[in-house]
Amino acid sequence: MAFMLRILVLFLLLISSAVASAQESRIAAIVNDEVISISDLTARIRLGLLSSGLEDNEQTRQRMVGQVLRSLVDETLQMQEAKRNSITAADREIAAAVGRIEAQNKMPKGGLEQFLKANGIPESTLTNQIRASLSWNKLVQNRLLQDAQVSEDEINEALQQYNENSGQAQVRVAEIFLAVDNPSQEDEVLRLAARLSDQIRNGASFAAVAQQFSQSPTAAVGGDVGWMAPAQLGPELGGAVERMNMGELSPPVRSAGGIYILYLIDKKLPHSNGDTMLSLSQVVFPLAANASPTERNAVIAKAQAAADQAKSCGEMSRIGREQSPDLSGDIGQIKVSDLPAEVREVVLALKVAEASKPLALRGGMGVLMVCERQDAGDAAPTREQMADMIGKQRLDTLARRYLRDLRRIAFVDMRV
């Protein structure tokens, strides 16, 4: 009886394994004459979870299916169109791209392959993604670059707009863009955007999520758009950014073509620059984190007295040596962009030899004084740089339209 029971258990295990194998080889989608299998989809989802830091559970994986499958369909269409135009990505180009990923993640040569293998992801899952991206970029350059040429009048207009915006606050923004190609997709894409936002707020890396899920060319650099005035982002995105604080994530924003998630990396005031160099002196009085209100008020009063007394950096240094030598002293030269966000705007508003109001500083409560300021004004872009920036934006728009047209004429059978 026991022997028969063991045979039955073994038989059931074999059936279960066969069913699982059959499920893995089932068709997830057919794109013209090519198949995307369930195993392809599963491996890409695992790669997305692993690289973005999203929580790996059944609920998250199920919610990613739609967006990841659409990405695989797009990559298949891109590869098919590249082949029709006799464009391929050479193995050496793919190897170079893998090498850059390893360098960015401080991995030794071959470390990425071992990392994928250890996590049960075929190396082809990543290399196929890279191959599609490289091939599509080549195709877009070959087919559309001529249509993205920029006229002298457009350069003049853009430079004039830049000069008009130069007196405004500048923001450095990162983006995740999720395309909405027809109204039926909007609710699903909005749900995905909300889930990605929740995961980022819970600790997932914005840059890694952008690299895996964003459908903008900025995905290659973690979504970083660079410095610009909010107005240059357009009314929807610019309005969202103006309501944000540094380090804050926007709610999903609907704009032309899709849904955006924005992250405000940094902000600089008009006529200020993150590369401005300051020489600072500080006096800091110790204050325990669990100090009582009475103790806190007493330390604030000491810091205010030091600010009132010091009329030069020399006096500031003397007060620090006499009253709190362990925490006080000259900081020396430092870039404004290297200062904590809560300190940056305070010191930028100070004149040379002017003491700040009492601030919470490392180790306690204190005051800062600017001893020297070396402003580095923003350099206006050259005509060549402006033409390149406009051309890239136009090429991105044309590439999106090209892919949208490929989707419209393709036979796509989504089975998942």
C-alpha cells in the first residue's frame, strides 16, 4: 500500500511538472508571424522586478503583466521593422552596452551574466531588450533624422525663449512616461502609474523603475530630463512641478500621448547656480535629540546671541573657538548643490559676512556665515547645442509616431 502511494505521489508530481512546463511555453501574444511566449513574459517581469527594486510578490507580478507584454510587443515590432530595413545591432555593440551596465553597478566583467543566472533569468532576456533598443535607435536615425532638421528661425526663437526664462527658477526633473495609444488603455495605464508611484514611495529606485518601465528616451539615463524652467515642460507638467518640493514625487499627470510620473531632483532660485562656490563658517551648540523644550530654547538663544555678536567671519570663528570648539569652525569652500536642501536656500539669501538665523545643523543648533561667494552664472547654450536639443525632441516625437503606425498596421493577438 505504501509503495503504491509513493508511485501515485510521483505520478502527480510528474503531471504537475508537465503542466507547469506547458504553461511556461504557452503563447502570450502573436505579433505578425512571431510568438511571445509565457516564459518570455515571465522572465521579463522577473527582470523588471529585480532591477527596479519593486516588491516581488504574486500581486505585483500580475499587475505588471499588461505593461510588460505591451513593451515586448513594441520591441518585437521594432525588431521586425529593423530587419525589413536591413538594420541590426552587432554583438560588440550589445557587449559594450552590457559592459556599461556592469560599470554603472560596480560589477566585474561577466558579473551581470552571473547575477542574472543566480536569479533564474536567462541572459537573452536582457540582451534581447538591448538589441531591440539599439536596432530601433539606428532605424530612427536612418529613416527620420532628415525630418528632424532644425531651421535657423527655430534656433533663434528657442534661444530667445531661453533668455526670457533665465530669470526664473530652474528645476531638475526626472520622468517616467507611460504611453496611452487609445482611450481603452487609459484606466490600466493609470493604475500602473499609481502602483509604480506607491513602490517608489516605499523605497524602490526611481531611476531603476524609469529604466525598466518608462517609454521615453530619458529611460536610458534613469528618466533625468535635466535643468529647465517649469514653463518649458508645458502647462500640465510645468504646473505639476511648480507645486512640488525637492525630493517629492508627483501624482500621475495626464499629458499629450500618455501618463507622466515626475520626480523633482533639485531646484535653484533665479540668478543662482548649483555650482556657486561658498566659503562658510559655523558656530554650533550641542543639542540632544531628546532635549526638552526648555533646553532647546536655551540653545537657540545662545545661537541667536552668537549671530547678533558676529560681524565678520573672524569674529564668528573666535566665538566658535571660545564657546563650542568641538562643533564649530570654518567649513571652507563648498558647492551650493552639495549643501543639504534645507540649508541651501538660507545661505543663498545671505550677504557676505551676514550671520543666518539659528538653524538645526549636524550635532545641534547653530548659525552659518558666508565668508566668500563665487557665483558661476548659467552659461547660455550655443546655437549648436540648442539645435541638438530641439532635434532630439523632434526625433523622439517622430519615433513615437512611427511606432504607433507600426502598431496600427500589425496583426497583434494578445492572449494574456
